[in-house]
Amino acid sequence: PVLVVDFGAQYAQLIARRVREAHVYSELVPHSMPVDEILAKDPQAIILSGGPASVFEPGAPGIDRKIFDAGVPVLGICYGFQVMAHELGGDVDKAALGEYGKTPAVITDAEGILEGSPADQNTWMSHGVAVNTAPEGFKVLAHTAGAPVAAMADESRKLYGVQWHPEVKHTPLGQNLIENFLHHCAGLPNNWDSAGIIDEQVRKIREQVGDAEVICGLSGGVDSAVAAALVHKAIGDQLTCVFVDHGLLRKGEVEQVKHDFVAATGIRLITVDAVDDFLTALKGVSEPERKRKIIGEKFIRTFEKAQRQVLEEAGARGKEVKFLVQGTLYPDVVESGGGDGAANIKSHHNVGGLPKDLKFQLIEPLRTLFKDEVRAIGTELGLPDEIVWRQPFPGPGLGIRIIGEITKDRLDLLREADAIAREELTKAGLDRDIWQCPVVLLADVHSVGVQGDERTYGSPIVLRPVSSEDAMTADWSRLPYDVLASISTRITNECRQINRVVLDCTSKPPATIEWE
Ligand code: XMP
């Protein structure tokens, strides 16, 4: 793999994605991982990410200089570039002129990582520290007003550095730089694409499963559907899908999933009604992490209970179900604190919410993938657009969209409001423009309203439309006012207990997409 060493950057994930967009496989590792361990992963190239620290301050994260002597091509970006310059003896200091945002760069040598670059180009910068002189052996390739060394290269050692951020779209030629590094400087071939991922996963799944029986927990979302289709391609009839109705689903969801999924894939599907079971377990719980853990555990217990029925349907009585397929994605792993060195932002039900005594072995063919890669695979596997382009809906469903205790009445209310919002967004043709639009019930908040000439004291509904590339970062969608107006009017008219509809206009970070 290409390893992206994360120095605490906002953009480390983005770098990993851009590498994959260049058709090369990448993974993130934390800067705290010892260099020997990093090298033991046999990286074909290494990218050092940006980060918030200043290299010359005490306690600033650095990296053992062994990494530069290992014969592996290294690209340093922003802070990673400064670390490289600093470690190898360059002069790094507070910049005379900090540069934030769009910054013109002068390219003096369009070679190596800057092969094919015009002499002047716009870049996107964010730095208050600059490299004044490059270390010995390096050639300066570019400068800006605030960065005497804005790009540098030592071809003989295959070491490269750049002050600006090639991974953000605001650097128009950024992807060229990354591709130059990967393909020209490091000599890596294009070998990461949907067909390749499918072949590799199919081979791995067959190897892992043998002739055992497998179940897949289907949520109705894109990820579990694609995971199921992938596993089905690998082992055919040994797979049974289980769809759990936990009572936290949206309106019409059960029927839709049954219909769309079975029609598209022909995979054997059983549905389990576990509404009472889930709602009883969630009674009185309002703390989000507890909700997530309970839901994660309940899913597993439900799959265990469904085992006998699965084996019967599969004509495999007497055997046991050995494997459980989950559509876990890379961001779920990273946000649940499962990525190397990442903080636990929230326990995604299928990662941090799993019980310790899990009896199944997991098959998670999408565990290293981002959503857009999963969608590409789904299409390659022949799944229809209605499945592949569904908006993400989290496994814990409406359970994490009721702020406060979950009750049947509150669920019914939210289901109604959510259905209205979805209907209006679809009617306005906005489905593909927004990544997803959680509709959230602030169940414990009350405000005064006047409905039908009477005072009401109801709860607000929050609309949370966002745009995103991979759910790791997101911006709130600027929906047309008239669409917001019709959603608001309909919700307050049709859901009597709701007397206020509010819009969440926060990006991620600082907020997450879901409210819990
Ligand atoms: P946040 O709220 O962390 O969400 O910004 C990022 C994306 O992940 C979805 N999400 C989940 N998906 N199980 C899932 O399968 C979960 O427990 C879970 N929590 C959040 C969320 O809807 C968004 O698309």
C-alpha cells in the first residue's frame, strides 16, 4: 500500500482518497506508529500529511529520519513537508508572511512531482511556518511570496515535499501532483479499480468461507446491499440475508427493501420482526452511546436467534452459521476509534457497538473502502441505481434521530415528518444534490406555538440536509427557500405535535452529520 502518515491533519483522509482516485491503494497510519512498524507494512510509497503543530516547537510530532533512508519514495505535504525539511537539515522557521487560502505559486522547475506544470499556478495554502532553505541534496522547484521553498525534490533519494495542499480541490492541479508522485516518481501502476477490488474480495471471501453458511445483516442502505452482492458473487447460495425490522426504520422501508433488493439480486432474504425486543431494550435510554451499544448488541442477538430459520431456508439444517457479513466502511472504522490512533467520535453500531462475545466471524469486504468506491462497486456488480444511489441511512436508524428517550409514539411522529421531508426533496429533484438529510426530533425540547388559534407546546423538528464526498467532512446544503417552506408547512400541518421546523446550518466539523 501507499501509507499516509497522519500528523493530525484535517485532510489526511482526503489524501488517502486522492491516492485511490489515482488508482493506487492507500491506508492511513498515525504518526505515533514506530517507523519500523510502518516499514514492516512494506509501503510502496509514503505520504506525510499536514498537521496543526509547528516543527520547531517542543513536543511537536516528528518522525524518525530512518523513514527517509529506507529507499521508499516519500512525499511530504505542508506540515509533513516541514518535518522532512527540518529532519534533513533544512531551515524551517516562522514565516515572514503566513499564507491562508488561494495562493499563486511560481514553478521554477516543472519536473518530478511538478512535471507538466505551468510556470504560474494557483495553490491552496494554510501555513504560518515556512521552509527557508531546503536540506542538502534537494532542488527547489517552486516558491511563493510567503514560502521561499514551496516545493522541493531530491530525485536520487526519491524524496519530495510541497508546502501547499495538493489534496484539496481548491488546488486545481493538485491531483496531477499526486499522480506524478505515485506514477512517475514512485513508479506505481494503476491497479486499484472496481473490477480489481471485486476480484480480490471474491477470492478472499471464498478462501475465508470455504463451504460454511453465511448470513448478512441487511439494513436497506447502500453498504450492506453492496457487501451482500459481493459475497453472493463469491459464494452464491451459501448466503442468506437477514433484514431486521427494529422499529427504528423509516416509513415504507421494510416493503421497499424487500422489493428492491430481492428483485435486483435474487438473494434469499428473511425478515425478522424484532420491534418489541429493540424498543424494550431501549426503554428509558437517552444517552447516545448507550443507544448505539444497545442497538449494536441487539442486532447481533437477533442474527443469532435467526440462525435456525436461516439454516432451514438454506436447506442446511444441522450445520451452523459461521460468518456474519457487515457493510462496514472505512469512515465507520475510523470514527469508531478503530482506525490506527483515531479518537472515538461515535460508536458506529457495526464497529464500536458489537458485543464482546460475538459468536460469528465477521466478513467485512468494504472495511477499507470509501462510499464512492462502494457505489462504483455496486454499479459494477449490476445493482440498480435505486440501491446504489440511496442516501445513507445509519443502522441505528431513527433511534439516533430522536434526541431523548425513544418511544413508539415519538418514532411514529418522526417517521411521518421524515417521510414528508423526503417526499418534498424528491419532488424538488434534489435527491442527488444532497448527500443525506437526517430529520431529527428534539423530543425533550418544547416551545410555544399557535396552531388553529390555540396555544400549543410542541417539539421542534430539525432538518439536517448536507452535502459531502465521503461523510468524513460535510457542509450544510443550501436548499431553496421554497422547498424548505413546503417541508415546514406540511410537517406542522400534518404532524400536530410539531409546531416548529428548524434548519441545521452547521458543517462537519464542528458538528457531525447525525445529532447523536
Ligand atoms: P456522522 O454523524 O458521524 O455520520 O457524521 C457519518 C455517516 O455515517 C452514518 N452513521 C452510521 N452508519 N451505523 C451506520 O451504519 C452507525 O452507527 C452510524 N452512525 C452514523 C451517518 O448517517 C452518516 O452518513
